Amino acid sequence: MGLADDGRTIHAIEAEADTQTIIVGSIVAFDATAGTVIIETEDDNDTLIKVPLKIDGEAVIEVDGKRSEVVSVLLGSEVILRTTADLSSVRAMRATSPEKNDDAE
């Protein structure tokens, strides 16, 4: 924790997270109504795997840098997820929407 010269104002707080609770990958299946998502990511051997997860009802969702609702997350989005310690559900999701294909017009 970093304090200002007055010794009372906090400038910064550093925290370390268990890397096992972070999943980076892309969304290959998504059901906003059921609150479930399947993420494609790499395991420790660089093999692509699919990880099914439940999205916690109180999860913090960010899409393209803005606070959003889970229904705003698009299939194919690249995501960084913070999960529960048992890797069963998502507590926070930072999603980057897939780029729009200009050739589709």
C-alpha cells in the first residue's frame, strides 16, 4: 500500500491474485439466460481445451472497457475471467468484442 506524505491518504494498493483463478481465452458458447459460458483456452501443455463455467449473478462484467450486463457479451469475444477458487463460476469478466468484418456488407 502506498501512502501520501500526510500518512493518511492511500495512493495505491497492490494485491496478488492466485493465477489459478484467472482464465484467459475466447467465448465459444454462451447462454445469457442460463448464465453459462464455455471458454476455449490453453492448458499447461498448450493444448486447446474448453472450460464450462457458470456466471455468478453478482459478477462484474466489462465489455470493451465499459461496465455492462452479461447479455452484452458476444460470442467470439476474447475474455479475461476471475473465477472462484474451485474454478466453478465466474466472479468477473473483461471482454473484448470480436472485430467487425467489413467484408460482410
